[in-house]
Amino acid sequence: MRRLVVIAVLLGCCLVLLGSALWPAPLVFGVAAVASYAAEYAAPRLARRAVEVLARVHLGATMRFAARETAALLLVARTGGTDSGWFVALAAGMFGIHGMRAAHSGLALRLRQTLAHLPVTTRNLDVSALRLPKPAPGWLRDPRGTRFLYLDALPVLGAVWGAAVACRGAAVALALGAAGTLALLPYVRRVRPLADHARVLEVVGERVAAYRPEVILYFSGATAAAYQARMWLPVLERIDRRAIVVLRERGMARHLEPSSLPMVCIPSAADLMSFRALFSAKLCLYVSNVGRNVHMLRIPTLRSAFLNHGDSDKEASFNPFSRVYDEVWVAGPAGRERYRRAKVGVRDENIHEVGRPQLQGISTEGPGLPYRTVLYAPTWEGWNDDLFHTSLMTMGPRIVRALLDHDPPLRVIYKPHPLTGHRDRAALRAHRRIVAMIEAVELARSKARHPSRPQEAGTPVRHLVVTGPEPHLYACFNQCDLLISDISSVVTDFLASEKPYAVTNVAGLPPHAFHERYPSTEAGVLLDESLAGLAELLDGEDTLAGARIKLRSHLLGPEYPDAMTRFNAAVERVIAGS
């Protein structure tokens, strides 16, 4: 409805402007012009989709502003004629405003393209020798130049009082446009040296060479998958060797948490393979199997090790692609057994158990609140049907509904996988249903609670929906008493807490076959389509505590020496043997 209203107002104002100009009715024209500019300003903020629809049918912002200018010229022609020099001057001024906008857009595009196509960008490296300029204000460097279009309000509104006033308005608009265009010139001039790609690579290479990296964490992927690299940053900060992060997608560093590690982003394969400053490193760690890994794997002096971004029973944890790496690092004996059973060509002597150092901060105690907290953390739908393990579409809303309706009350933390809905929109729809359910409960609770009435003891705190990087998954572990999840590394990592958990049986396998295929589920409650096991998890006696401790060692390795010590020892072994 809002979209239709916005479209009607924008187009209706243009028709009124045209009619009042031809009549002519200057006062009506002025009122319609003010309303038109107000609607133009509000439309992108209130109904962006409506603006996009208009642009697709060739009624975009430039066309609408040109229509107002044409109406202003018609008004001047009808009220004062076209024989005077004022009319010609006004028409020239209108064209001049668009010419000034074009000049500004050209400079802004030049600025953006120079900065966007740098051969390498950095974080936590001193590249002051490049003399990177301070960024221009956002409105000034925007190549769309929409703000320049609003300058035509001066001659358009001036047309109400005649051609002379309109011409003076056009002159002021041209002066302001010229000032904005000239203000951008210094920024364009300062970035000109950055167009010398060889020089940029040389300067950054010198800084990386001075750092002398020994270990590389390599990552390439979509921004939604940034968590795969993010989880390893604190670990590499703690090793005894100098580590650096190599990224391939522009802007990816913005999606990684604050870290002291130096980072370089090198999008071009040719630039990466010739970036000799990285050749001092002896070990490169990979967190995902993507095609662009091959560019780094071609560097012969680097020993490669696959870390993965989680240790689970998913097929991704024994992918045949893993045999391209010199080594595969897994958390515990279960990881080794997966590769052994799968027979995908990874030799047993190339598999090394290094633990999961990220899990050291996970508490084995619950949050200690007067009510229990349940974390529902479903996985995503996978790249294909063979990797489909999510419970979102088939069980998710019913699981959350049961948790919200449970007596005694429970607190629910809902944290879906970052890639939810990436392949199947049905998963996204189920996610939105769950969010709506939780929000409805919170809204009803807030309405029922009078502001002057103190919260009763034992009343659950508000439920939590986590769709961003914070709070971190492991922080959610520490805030909950129970976990419900799917086949994923979430289950394996949660075992570090030794708390009860349930796993969904999306495939509907018999219990013995399910446990045999997915060993990480052996110490958890099984949830099938009927959700019959939910009552056992929430209300039954915990009889699996001992099984969880035993399974923890099998999946994550021994408690002593700790995982950080084992991981660091693996790094030292590789570097010492190079």
C-alpha cells in the first residue's frame, strides 16, 4: 500500500505541475513543486521499492527532476513568452545544472574506481608510504549525484515569480554545483598515485616482508561465510609464530572481528602468486574448500594444512578435496576415523589431531538463573540435498512453539546459521516465522507488564534472537542449560560444555543407524518429526552425563595437554621440519 501511495504522489505531482504550467497557475505550480520535492526526498526512506519500480520503467530520479524543470520552462513560456533572453538563459541554466552533475559524477566515479581496484588492501600494517588520503565526505563522493539534482529547486520555484527570478535561481544553483565539483578535485588528485598498481604492490610487499610472516591463514568466500575465518583469529594471535591473514574478496576485512593480526587482501590470482613477501612463510592454513584455494596451493614453498571451520559429522568434514592438502588437522580421534571410513584418499599419516583451541572459554556450568535456558541453533540447508541437515523447515517452528509454551517457562535463545536461506527460500520463510513467534511473545509480555509493577521473581528474562556475529555462538553456549541443534559442528563444540543436548533426525533414520552414521549424536537425545524426545530433554532425568564426557574426548581430543598447546605444537612441527 505504501508503495502505491508513493508512486501516486510522485506521478500525481508531476501531472499537477504540467497542468498548472499550461493553465498557467503559478501559485498552484509552487505548491505542487514543494510537495513534489518533499515526496522525492521522503520516497527512498519510506518506500525504496517504489523508487526502484519507477526506475525500472524509465521514471527514475533524473527523469522526474527533468520533468519538473520542463514544467518550469513551460510556466515561464506561458506567463512571459519565449522571446525574451530570460527564457533562453533559464533553459541554458537547466542544462548547465545537469552538465555540472555529469562532471561531478565523472570525478566521483574516478575516485571510487581508483580506490575500489587497488591491487592489495591491508589492515594492521603500516602503509603510510602510500599516503592514503582521508576519504571524501559520503555525499561528495557519491557518483549518483542525487543531491546535485535538488539544486534545480531554485530555478523551478523561482519560475513562480517569473523568468528573471528563475534565472537568478539557476545561476546560484550552477555556482553551488561548481563548488561541489571543484571540492572533489583535491581528493581525485591525491589518489592518482594509487593507480600505479606496481608501486602499491611494492610498498605493501616491503611492509609484509619486514614483518616476516611464518604462518598464513587463507580465506576466500562470501561475506556470510566470514565466520569460518573469524573463529580462528584469536587462536592464531596466541601461537608462538608470526601469523598473517590473506583474504581474496574486497571488503572482507570489515566482516572479521577486531584482531591484532596483519591482514592483506589480494583479489588477483596473478598478484597473489607473485607476491614474494609471503614466501617467507612455511605454513598456510585453510578453513574452507573453495576453488580459489588453488592460487595459494600453487606456491611450492608453502606447506598446506586444512583446518576446516568446524569439526562435525557433516560430509564437508571428510570432503575428497581435502586430499590436495599436505596435512589435514582435526580436533580428535573422531575426525581421523571419519576420513578413514570415508576412504576419500586422505592418508592416515597426514591427519593430525590438534583439538579445538577456540573452546577453552566454554563453561561447564549453566548460567545459574532461576529458570532454564534452551539454545536452538539449527544449521543451514547445505549446498545440495546430500548436505541437507537443517530442521528449520520441518521442525523449527514447532520446536520453538513447544519451548515457548513449556511449563515451567523457559528462556529461548534462537541462533540460526549465518547462511540460512542461501540455497532454499523455504528455510528463510521458516526462520521469519520463528522470529515472528518470539517477537509476538515478547510483545504480549511487555503489554501485560505494567511499568509500575516490579518484575516477579523467577520470571524469565526476554527471549533472544541472534542473527549477527554478537553474541558469539560460544557466548550463547555459556548462557544456556540445554541445546537443540542439527548435524553440525555446533553439536561437537557444545560437548565442551558437557551440558545436555538434543539432535534432530531430519532424515528419519532408525536410532541405531542414525547414531552409527553420526557419532556426535551418541550422547544426546534424538528428535524426530514427532518431537517425542523433546519431553525427555526438557523434563526427563539426565542419564547421559557420563556418555557426554566420554564422547567429548573422542570428538575433541584429550583434556591434557590442552588444545592450544597441541595446536601450537603442530605449527612448530611443520615450521621446524621445513
